[in-house]
Amino acid sequence: MDVARKSCRIVVTGIGLCTPLGPNRESSWQGLLSGRSATRWLAAPHWTESSRIAGAPVCLPNDRPFRRREPIIELALTTAKESLLDAGLDRQLLEQHCTGVVFGTSKGGFHTFSRLMTEQRTDAGHLLRTESRGNSADWLDVFPNRAAAAIGAMVGGYGPILCPIAACATGLAACLRGAELIQNGDCDIAVVGSADVSLQPALLGSFRRLGVLSRESDDPSSACRPFDRRRTGFVIGEGAACLVLERLDSALKRGAYCYAEWLGGKMLSDPYGLTQLDPSGTSLRKLLADVRSLTSRNPDYVNLHGTGTTANDTVECQAIRAVFGIETDEFDCSSLKGAMGHLLGAAGSVELAATALSIRDQIVPPTVNLNEPDSDCFLNLTPAKAKPRSIDHAWKLSLGFGGHIAGVCLGRLKQTAAESA
């Protein structure tokens, strides 16, 4: 999928966030800039005294727990509402335009699936029952597309509703697909993003068996150390992001604030292995070169995938150095996963939202827990503290298990005299 800037210019006019660092956009953003970590030890049933697991639970609005409804749908609606309010769009305005929804959830409603299966096991040990204790309609919340459908119902109208699934690149894939819908004339506005709520024992156990979770046993807040020589893996976090993508002419006509301009993006595959990138970095170098060809200049900031796994962090850094050469020293990079964990299916959209906020505030968020940089990860990685700097172009990279790799470039909006009028 290739989304380059054509005659139709696209901008980001709304952002909604809910992360382990805060229940909304600004609290999450300030948490990222502060350089603190939201990771903590998880309570039972996620761990035992002999086998503790660190995680970063989502920080919910008003400190309220999830209601009985599937939490991934609640997060989707919460962030969608914030993004639409931020963009100054209500249902009446959305229905006047053709509005599309592209929202991914990677795995669907795993909390609902776990609950319903547990309920079905309680009757005399039988796995399957003719009748379920829960409402039979609850099973629909297990489907991956339910969050996108819920946002579509809230938005109204007849625009397309899509749900990409691309593992840890799901969020960025959703944003790419939304931009493509606008470029192709399928809609004027696209509500895009993703959500993930994966702090469930079965999923945590699966990731532990894959060998990708951090082996930190002392301090959960330092468990995820992207690009640090002592890194041992990532920590799973929860969260969601929703962005409003809109035709520039529509945004200017409404007088909307524009966080950034969408300059292009690309998706490719790296089929080397289930959890590892090709050590040669061939596919990733091609992705970087393709994204570079969509813009007129190098990035000022690159928001890296940076999970804290030994091999993949090294490949990511070396691929960037291979593509940009000595020019690599002129821009800054960072990974956000030391602060809020790896949000899996939500990572791409949350981190793209943060990249847009970096352009807004002209500041690079830090790489938390980067205390002893690995000599093989020789980039400007912004350790510990946020760095103010001029950012006209910013990139976001996402690398998903199974070979999904994606990159997007955003720019500070530059209007012509005619557009400003």
C-alpha cells in the first residue's frame, strides 16, 4: 500500500488518547514528556510470588473501572469522542461530509472472550453449553471489527467502516488506510486509530513463552529499556488513540486547527520470522527508502518502534544508519515504549498521535530507561529528557510480528497564500 501526496492534501485535525500515562490527550502527552514510566507489577491472577509480570494498565477517565461492556470498545469510543471534539466536528457536520472509519483492534475483544468462556465452564465442568450465562449478543463483542462498528454508529452517515489487522503495526496500518480512502475520493474525513487491552493471563503467558517479555525482576518501572545494552524485552501496555484525518480544503473552510500534514506512507513485509526482523535489514531499508522518496527532505524526528528486544532494536537502528548515512546525525529519534510499554495493536496509532504532538509543540519526547546506550544502536536516541528542537518533518515506524512493517511521514503545515485566504 502506497499513500503519497497527490493533488489532495490531508491534515490531522483531531487527536484522542487514552494510555497508561493519562486518560486523555494532554495528560498522556505530558506524561510522555516528563520521562516517567507507567509500568508496575500486575496483581493476581497475572502473576505468582515465583513469577511476577510487569505491565502498564491503561489510565481510565475519571478513575472508573471498565463496565461490563468489552473494554476495547469503551476505549475506542472514548478516544473517538475526544478526537472529534478536538476537531470541532459533531454528527451533523460529519453527515454533511462523507466520513469513513478505519479502526483496528489487532485481536478483538479478548476480555469478553475470556469472560464468556469462563462462564460457560462453570456448569458441571462442561466446556460448551446450549445457553450462556452472558447475553448471547456479547459474543459479537469478540469480533475484531466491533470497535470500528461502534464508532461508525456514533458518527452516522454512509462512509466506509474498516478494521485492519496487522499485529503490532495495526494502528499505523489503520491510519494509512484512512489516508488512502481520502486520497481515492471515498471520503472527505477519516476517523482512524486502534485500541488494545491485552493484560490477560493467557496473552501474557503466550508472550512470555515467545521469549519477548522483559526479564526484569527488581524494578518494574525500568523493565523496558529500548536501545539500552541491558535490555531484555518489552512490557505490555494498554491504550488507544483516534485521529481525525481530513482534506485540507475542508479543514481550512471550517477554520479547524491542523496538528500536522500527512505527507505519505508505506507498508511492506519482512517475512524473516514470527517475532524477529531479518538481521540484514533488507526489507526495513527498502521501507525507509520508499518513505524517504515521498518527501522532499530528511526527517527532523523519527518515532521508532523500539520495543527493547535485543535483536530488533539493533536491526532498526542499523537500517536507519544504512539509509541515511552521515545525515543520520542531523535528526533525533526516540522510542516511547519505556514510558508506557508496548501497546501492541494500539502502538502505531498512539505513537503517531505523539508524533503529531511533537510537531505541534516542537519537542522530541524522550526514550525512557535508556541509561547505557548499546554501541550497536548508534543514533541520537534522546535518552531520559525531552529535547526541544525545530521539527518540520517527523516519521513514525511500526514493526509487527509476522512481518508487518510500516512507515508514515508527517509535516508541519505550510499553506500557500491562496489557502490562507
